[in-house]
Amino acid sequence: MTHFLPQFILFGASMIEWGFQEETEGLGWFLQDVYRDRISVKNEGKQNYSYTSTRLLPAFDRIIAQATSPNAPRTLLFIIFLGANDACFVGNAEYVALPTFEANIRKLVETILVQDVMTDTKIVLITPPPINIPAPDAKGKEGDEIRTANEVERKKKGYRTYMSKKRYAERVMQIAREYEETTRVIGVNFWDDLIRTRLQEFDEGYDDEKLPGSGLYGARDFGEGYFTDGLHLDKKGYTVLSKGLYEAVLARWPGLAPDRL
């Protein structure tokens, strides 16, 4: 009988699919390298702006059917990275409303937890990251003038999407906490990790008025290497993600360390 390596499944949209590219040293690429010859790391990402948590539900059903089929390899880790598309503003509302997004994420988690052949499967929920809006030129602006200008910026689609992703990230972490008692679910706050990593580069504290990438006057953007286009991740962004996820997984489940598989 053919022996199959146990598997990690990475599920999401374009940031999962493109995360297997060597040039950006994405999450999938990182896990393949770290778990070489120990784990089969499966790319279940779909590249398209329209691939939201709702639209990806049929793909998820297919993945579960395959993972629970006779002679399928054991799924040790199921990584879910959704929300970046859902949280984007289209007109006056999010692409997928927050309550719908939450229901979708809960459905994914519950479906995995109840599978008889996936009782050893651990689940990681990754929050959506912020976007990166170029920092406007604040030269010559001070005090009240900056505050007035930022009131205008906050009404724009870019800033509304930026803050929407923060809300969706907070909801993902809330969901993860609610499943803590199962000992099988954790959350990785990628939104917060990216923000704090960028702030540390300039030895700056957390300030809601000056969050990196927010597009507000007085705020920095993320600079080169974090995003390719303001939405999708570049090498620095993926490095923050890979480090945060790997450390969180081993802290919660030491048995998933490469040398223990």
C-alpha cells in the first residue's frame, strides 16, 4: 500500500495561492521548506478578488470530502486565511457583511471539528492584514489642519476598508478564543502583527491616529517589501505571517514541531 505523508492544508484566496512562490517566500513556501520530507503542504488557495468566504464554501466542501475519503493522508493542520476580500468596501458596504463572514468561518471550523477521521486535525485562523494606503504629504500641515484633513480621509473608501479589515480581524480572533476549550483551534492576529512590526522599525508606539498604511496625514505607510500592490503580500509581509504562525503553532501544539513528526 502506498504511504502518504500527513498533510497541512492551507485554505484561502490569493494570499494563500501566491504564498507558495519562492520569490516572495510566502507562507506555503516557508512551511514546505521547514517540513520537507515530513509533511505534504497543500495549496488550496484561489486567486481572484471575488473569492470571498462565501464563494469559497463549495471548494471547502470538496477539500473536506477529499480529506475524509478512504486512504486519504492524515490532516494534521488546517490553516484558514480569509477576510481580506470580504472586508473590502464595495460602494457603501463590505463585500461580505461581517455577520455573514462570521457565520462562514464558524461553519468551516465546526465542519472540521465534527469529522470522525479528523479528530487530530488542528485549526489555525489567520486574520486579514491591513491594506497599505500611501501616506499623504503632511508637509506644511499642523494641528487642527491635520485633524481637519484626516476627517476627510476617514470618509474615503480606502480608510473605510482599512478599518473594516481591523474589525474582521478582531472577529476572527474572537471566534478563535471561543473555540479554545476544544484545544484544537488558535488564532493568529496577522493584522496586529504587521502593524506592530512596522511601528517597531521606527521605535514608535501604537497610535490610532497614526497607524501604518492607514492613509491618514501624519501616518507612515508600510514602505517597500511588505505589500506588492497595497493589498497582496510581499516578502516582508509573508515573513511576519510565517513567523507569527509558526511560533503560535509550536507554542500551542509542540508535537507539530518538525523534529517530532
